[in-house]
Amino acid sequence: MEARWAGRRRGVWLVALLAVVLGVALVATSCTRSAGPPQAQQTRLTRVDLYGDPENLDPILKDKITALVLNSAIFEQLLNYDVVQKKLTPELATDWTVSPDGLTYTFKLHQGARFHNGREIKADDVKYSFERLLNPDNMSPLSSTLASIKGANDFAEKKATEVAGIKVTGPYSLTIELAEPDPTFLLRLTNICCSVVPKEEVQKLGADFGMKPVGSGPYRFDSWVKDSKVVLVANKDHWAGPPKTDVIETLIVKEAATRDAMFAAGQIDYMLLGDPQYLKYKNDPKWANNLVEVPELYTRHIAFNCQKPPFDNKLVRQAINYAIDRKTLVETLLQGKAYPATGLFPPSLMGYDPDLKGYPYDPEKAKALLKEAGYPKGFEFEVLCTSHPAWGSPAVEAIQPYLEAVGIKVNPVQVEWGVMIDRANAGDFQAYMYSVCGAVHPYDWLLLFHSKSFGGAGNRVRYSNSEVDRLVDQMKTTTDEGEMIRLAREAEKIIVDDAPWWFFNYNKAVIVHQPWVKGLIPNPVDMDYQPLDKLSVEGKP
Amino acid sequence: MTRYVWRRLLMLVPLLVGITLVTFVLMNVIPGDPTISLMDPKRGQLDPQAAERIRERWGLNDPTYLQYLKFLYNAVRGDLGFSFRFNQPVTRIILERFPATLELGAAALAVATTIGVPGGIAAAVRQGGWIDASLMGFCVAGVSMPVFWLGLLLMYLFAVKLGGLPAGGYGSPAFLVLPSVTLGLSSMAMLSRMTRSAMLEVLRQDYIRTARSKGLAERVVIYKHALRNALVPMVTVMGVQAGWLLTGAVITENVFGWPGVGRLLVDCIGQRDLPVVQGCVLFTVGMFALVNLAVDVLYAYIDPRIRVER
């Protein structure tokens, strides 16, 4: 009897232990979950993040799309850049002027714009926010964004307690003086890191400001389950009126097949497509009309070291450009999810030249050029590359037969991205394959070919052409947009002819959306970078 | 017993130190710079001056051995440091994800146990019958099927075709169903096979024959006499499986977008976030060791012949 009781007690003990473990798990998790089901009258838009958790939403700490998309809805900057119209638009600044010498910028602020905590935004807040970005104690990786402001370097080196070039001239007005002209300065101000933030919240929250951000944008931060979901709710008091959707929910799902299933089940309203997913949606009549496509501001290329043989010879570089059928590669290797490159500038860049036709596929011409260059039997070279499917070793392998046909043997050397960039910066390469540069101003693109920016500053190919230098220098002081574009096109033409790159393709970014989502734009900067406040959900079942 | 537990816990210390050292060395051997976590490669290159300042602040310019000693010194005081990626304390980052890990692990273990144990018993009792054959066939399939494949199949069937269950994400208990079944199935298969063979062995023992010949009901023979004696190997398997389920669910977490510690660890290795990697490794090893300790202690309760103390 005694033994039987003991045995039963042990059995009970086991069951109880299991129950306690399960109970603790369920209680612990239910505590961490946010509130119950959404109210019926709310409109809710669910997007998905492909790359992972936004990690930190302090606008000065990160330059990752995952955080930028959310921060663009939570925070506001002085100006905004309309990627479709390709022009600057007012945001917290209603008005701005540039002095004729291009050095002094005057801004008038929107009166009545408020932070999410209710306090009105004044010019002092702009000064505080810019100094916060430049302050070395804040460890911003993006502080160089405002480095062209006069006194910014002294402030960053702690030789001054404030930035001399930023002057608050009234509650709603300020001037910014630059150390030297910078045609991209206004564009720089549209960067998320230049957001205006409330000093009192930053000081109160400390490092937690990045976990519970407080801004002034059309959406307020609501909740965040790390690695799973971020919820933003409409800021009904926004100066431009409440946004179109009440709740924006961002799910974090890295597995493409899972996203496909979630999209098919209606759990996701829109999503960016990865390369292998594209054709499936493109060929499905149900979704073919629900795609938004854009050539992104990235040119995939093989960069040649213009100082080392054989690529110090322009004819060799041109020969490679003639030798490869980029159009076929785009259709086969990239399954149509790219645009064959006609030059340096993608079609969505300000200054793109539709008349520039680039290099046709002409292997005979390539052979003739190689002969003329003194390589009648061809040569062998190495390409540093990552494992990226569109601009890495698979692409290098795909061009091997084309180059072999004209007598050139190419060997891919696959390395990590960071290693490749280090070697490219140091000039320790024959060629490397890469994708650049994301900038919306042609000046930034052309700096990659200016002889003063050799190495890490961007001109990794060590390309030097005095005519290009002259045109780029001239752009620096030009304030007229038409003239700027003319100069950019002229410089691009020379660069394309000199062929420091093999111009491969421009990335085609694609979003697929449910029929009820309205307002998505073809954003060439990054397709995932959608204006969340302008998206709406109409007739969602 | 208390002394035994304390001794085992004390033995954890050199284990944890050793494992963090191995992790530290490995993370330093693989190429890559932690500052990459600050910027998308796509968006260009980090300003070299800012990058240098940040490396200095993160202590990456110190000699390697000093970096490790600093980590140890702080870890002993309960401070696992600040994450490079999140700019938040490591402890907090891990604790934020722990509930999800625990929930998924516990649910998967529940799936494995509630199906695996009765299944294994049924198969053993009806050895050679159709229940046995089909159950063991199912188990072979369960063990062999890759988790991601099974996950996607279940997702396709129950979320896309039939509807009703969410395909992925985290939230209400409905979100838990598919990932816990996916994760629990292979453990279930393992457990039911182990239960079956343990039961078969016990059922051949003389005392079972004695029990039957005494005229005891078959139910009593199976559950009271046979199962109790088959428990030791079963609990061993459950312990190992529990260790895995609570720490090693990376693939399931990725497939279902489940915000657990395993996914955090993998993401942080990719981005060279050493403090979080160290934290996750400590956490994982600690969990595993604790589950194993619990199993060892359980033995003493299950089988009075086993003495944990010397």
C-alpha cells in the first residue's frame, strides 16, 4: 500500500511539473502580447519586412531600409524628396532660399507642427537635432551627412560647443551656412538622420529613444514585438491632416516561401518580391496586374582597375562591353527582373539620357578591339565578387562563355562583401563586381569617377579624365537644374565611352499587392521605401 | 540531493567559460566588420571616420585577449554588454525573445509527448499489428522530413488551401499551432520509437508475466507496471529533446517568422554582433545544462534504485 501510494505520487509529480512548465510559458507569453483584436472601424494595412528587425529606430543610429521605412512615417525632416516627380517638396520647412553663392540657406518653418507629445516644433529643435547628429558622443555613423555645414568639423572635434553655421533667427526661421558649396545639401537634409526630434523625449528616454521613438510624422509609434511585428498608429493631429490608414502593421518574415503563403492567405497587403519570386507572380494572371515595377537607382557592373594592365587600355574595357550579350543575360540569369544597362545612369535618375544607347552585343567588334589593343590572343583576369545572385559569382560565371568566345578567360574570386570593398578601396584588384550607388543626384554618381576621389572616397577604379573632372567641378557650383542635367549627361557620355566599368544592368524592384491597396509608388531609391501615410486600403474583405 | 544539484551547477562555470572562449575565438577568426550592421551594403559605405570612432567605442581596437577578459569580468557581474546592432543591453534583448522561445518549445514538447508517448505504448502493445506498422512508418517519415519542408507543406495546406490558421507570425494561440506541430513532429517520432522499444523490452520481463498471471487487468499491467519501468529511457529522450526544442528551433523560427532566441543568434552571427552572440550562447548552453540537470534529478524520482548522491 505504501509503495503504491509513493508510485502514484511520483506520477502526479511528473504531470504537475509538465503542467507548471507549460503554464509558465503561456502566462509569460500572454503578458508580453499587445492588446486585443483591432476595432472594427479601423483600417489596417499590413506590410512585411524582408530583411529583419529594424533593430533601433533612433533616426541617427541606422541607415538600414528596415528602420528607414518606419522612421519616414514617424519622423519628419525639413524637406522631402519626391522620388516620382524628382523634386524637393516642403515638409517641416514651408519655404527655403539659397544665396547666389550657394553658401547660405534660409528656412521658414511650418507654424503649428507638433511633436507626438503635443509640443510645437520651433527652430531651436532643428538646431538641437542637427547638433545631436554631429555630436561625436552620440556615435552616429551618419554624422558626415551634415559635415559641409560651417563649423561642423570644429563641433565634431569638440573645439566648439555649437555649430557656428546654424543660426536660429526667430521661432520659426533659421539659416544654415556651408563651409563650401554643396549642390546636394538640400537633398542631404531629406535624409532620415536629419529628422527633427524632441529634446525632452530624447533626454528622458536615453538609449530607449530608439525603442520608443517620438517624432512628429503622420504615424506614432505604438508597439514592437522584436523580430516579429512593429505597429504604428495614425497621428490624427498631424499638420497635414490625419493619414489615410489608421494602423500600419509591419511583420518581419525573412523566409520568402512563408511570405508567399501569407500573401496568398491574405495576411499581408503588399510585399517586395525577391528575384526567384518574380516570374511566379508575373506569369499568374491573378497577380500580373497587381505589380508595381521600377528600375532602382543601382547600376550593376564589373569595375576595372584602370591603372593596371590590361585594363589601363580603354580599348580592352570597350571590348568587354561589346563582347557580352547583357540583354540575354537579363532575360535568362535574372529572369527578366532587371533592365539591361545602356550607360551609367539608371532610367529613374535625374539626368538619365534616353538617347544614350550604350554598347550593343558585337563579338566581332570586341575581337577587333582586342587585336588593336595588342591582345589578339586575349588574356586571363580575376573578378572579385560576392555570392549575390544578380551581381556576384553566378553573374561572373554566366559571362564566362561570352568572354571565352573572344579569347578572354575570366575567373571569379568569391569573397565577403567587406573584404571585396577593402581590396577595392586599396586598389588591390584587377576587376570586381558590384552594384551602386542609390543616390538620387547625378553629382553623387559622377563623383565616383572624379580623379580627386580615388579609393574609399568612391573612385575605386582609379579612373581619371580631366574633361570629366572639369564637368563635375562645374556641377558643384551650378544652381540651375537644366544646366546641371546638361553637364551630367555630357560627363556620362565620356565615362560610358571610356568604359571603366562593364555596364551590366539596373535592378528592377517589384512590389506585389492585394487589389485593395492603393497609393503604392514606383520608388527608385528603394522600392520598400513607400510613403506609408499615402497608402490606403479600400474594400478589404 | 541539494549538494548534488549545487555541485552540478558549479560544474557549469568552467563549461560556460570554455564555451564563451570558443565562441569568442570563432567570431574573431571569421572575417567581417561589426560596423556593417549600421548600414545596408546597398546604401553605400560607412564614413570611415565615423566607423573608426564607433569601433573605438565598441572596444574593437583593444587587443583581442583584453576584449575577452573585459567580457568575462563584466559577465561575472551580470553585465553581458551592449549589442552593436540594437544599441541595447544584451540581457534585455534575449529576455524579450525568451517568452516566444519558451512558448514554442513547450508547445512542441507537449505535441511530442501527448502524441508520442501514447503512440509508442499502443505500438508496443500491438506489436506487429497495423497500428504499429502505420505508426512507425509515420515516425520514420517524421524523423526524415526536413523541418522547413514540413513547415511549408503544413502552411500551404492549413493556411492557404483550407484557411483558418495563420501562415506565419506571432500573436494569439492560433499562431502557435503550425510551428509547434512542425517542430514537435520529429521529437514526437523519436519519442514514440523510444517509448515503443522501451515498452517492448519491459513487456518481456518476468515480472510482467507475473503481474498478468496474478490476474491483473491488462490496463493496470501496461500503465502501472510496464510504463513505470520504461520511463527512464523515455525521460532521457524527452530531456534531450526538450533541450533542443528550447534552444535549437532556428529553422522553424525562420520558416514561421517566430521571434525566438535561435533566430536572434543566427542573425547576430551574420552581422558580427559579438555581445549578443555570446549572450545567446551562454543562454543556450545554460538552458541545455539546466534541462539535463532536471532530467538527472528526475531519474531519482522515477527509479528509486538510482541514487544521484555518491
